[in-house]
Amino acid sequence: MRFDIYLIYLLLRLFGKLPLRTLHGIGAGIGRLSMLLRSRAVHTTSVNLAIARPGLDPDAHAALLREVMMESGKSATEIAGIWGIDPERALELVREVRGEALFDAALASGKGVIIAAPHLGCWELLNYWLCRKTPMAILYRPPRIAAVEGLLRKVRGALAPEQVRAEGAGVRTLYKRLAAGGTVGILPDQKPRAGEGEVAPFFGRGALTMVLLPRLAARTGATVLFAFAERLPRGEGYRIHLLPAPEGLAEADLSVACPALNRGVETCVELAFAQYQWHYKRYTSDTWRSPYD
């Protein structure tokens, strides 16, 4: 492992000794600072919130924007609390699981399970929880710095999922895992490359939407469940949610399946709205502006 990557690992272990409440406090402070600096992330978040929550008065929009940025800061600092300790210790932070019976039934069916995990809450802790239940492969895009991949494998330890690259061979691997009754995880709100998706409504506006997940569901008959780990207040821990997929997601007709996929993401987001990664450029156009800026 490169020296700089190893140094990051040591820092994670150091910060992992801090209480979760302290880490969240630091993260909230970072979020407030980004508001003062009017960072690019703040601008993108403001635009997205104007789309998802139209009609708010300026004060309500500003309050929601501040809350979202604070939650975004927490999502960054809590990683030290998850990656900086043993995975089994991290799982002690899970206070409640809602919908676990859905997951158990899907596993028992032997038809394969697709976990659709949006950019919401603490997805690393969700990975740990899922991987303790069953081996899992996740689709991902390799980090720009190759050495970071080794760091990810090291910090995730014994509960690391199988990492499958988002490319032709990787997709074939997902089909094989599902055909064998396995479990795979996909970010359902990952923006696909131009020409590789379908435009479907997302919070009332068209967004380029992935077609891979609906196609996997249609061709394999696997059960699709949406899942996320909700951040509880005051550093109290996390609540795992597992929800059934909306009707129509496994349809071969993508004009039906892609809107259903986005409805599934929306349902999750509405349960913990401020914890969604609203600074992610989910929409294609760069010309939209927030009326509150």
C-alpha cells in the first residue's frame, strides 16, 4: 500500500475512536461552513431542492438547504466512524431494521436478490449489514486513483462485498450471480453515460435513468428491494430500511420500468429527505437555476 494511502488508513483508525455524535457534529460544522463559502455543492443542491420541493418560500428553502448541507457533512465524517473500526463493531450502531422479513423471504426464494441502494444515508453501514446476512456483489465505478481501491478493500475487512466493475464483463458477472440465486447491489440513481439510459420523471422532472437494473430484474426474475441506512439524530446510530420495489420495475418496456425505478428511489428519499445526496448532479441540463439564488 502506498505511503499516502496508508496514512489515510491510519487517520481513519484514529478518527474512528471518536464517538459518532462527535463525528456528526464535525460534519454538521463542515456543512455550515460550505454554506458560508457558497461552494459548488451548495449551488447544485439549491437547484435540485428547487426542483424537488417547488413553491417553498425563500426562508423555508434556505432552512432546508442548510439542513441538507449539514447532513451531507455528516455523511462524509461518519465514514471515519464506519471504516475506522472493525465492521462488527460498526454494526453495533444499527438500532433498528425495518423490512428484514422481506429480505429473508427473498433470499429463501432462491431466485436472486437485487438491492437498489440510493445515494441516501450511510450506504457503507448498509453494505456491512447486507454482507453479514449473505455474500453480495456490488456494481461500482473504479476510483480515479487506483491505489484507493486497495484502501477500500482493507477498511471493509471481512464484510467487504465483491466489487464488480461497471463494464461488460462486470455486468455478465451480475447475471451469473443472480442466476445462481445470489445477491447483487446497484446504485439505482447513478446517472448513466449519455446514450445509455432512458429519461424518466424524478421528483417531477426528467432525469437520465439507468436501464441496467430493470433489465436485470426482467431477465432474471430476481426480487428487487430498495434499501438504505437512515442516520438517527444526536449520533444515536442508524435505522436500516428495506422496501419492496414499485409495480412495473421488472417490465421489459423501459418506458414503464424506468419511471418505476425512480419512484422507488423517491419513496426512500421521502423517508429521510435531508439525507439524500442532493449535491449529486442527477439532472442533465446545466442551464437550470434555483430561483432562490
